[in-house]
Amino acid sequence: MSAVRQECIVPGCNRTAVTRGLCHSCYMVARRLVKNGVTSWITLKSAGLATGRQYRAFGTGPFVIAFAKLQDASAEPSNEEPAEPENTDAS
Ligand SMILES: [Zn+2]
């Protein structure tokens, strides 16, 4: 059985994937983009530039896969619409 070494899914990047199918440096960039509201993990995922979080500790059954999707959907709302600015109009 050959060792399962997952490569970063970003084209041209051959480093070892550590998180979401990305290597550490790609993940850091992606995370910053998501954090700054430039994109979302859901968008990156549909563009093939990230995978869902994995819950390997809990197995790989259908429930875990569904659960991972649920987590992605709830923890990372899409950034389609800009967040409304805080209403600082204090009465
Ligand atoms: Zn990479």
C-alpha cells in the first residue's frame, strides 16, 4: 500500500496538502482572502481551490461528510453581499 500523500490542489503547486486540500502557504493566502471578505471557502471550493474541512477523526461515512458540509455552510456564510455597516446612530 503506497503512502497517501495528498498534494496541494492548486495547479502548479506540488507541496503537501495539510488543510482543505491546500498546502500551508496556499492555505494561509486563501484564509486571508476569506477573512478579508474577498472570497469565501464555499466560492473557493466551487472553483476547485479548496476542499471541505475534513473530520477524519470521526470517520469518513456519509454522516461525517454531511456534517462537514453543514459546518461549512453555517460557519462560513457566503460573502455574496457586503455586510451592512454598523449603524452608529445612537438615538
Ligand atoms: Zn499550495
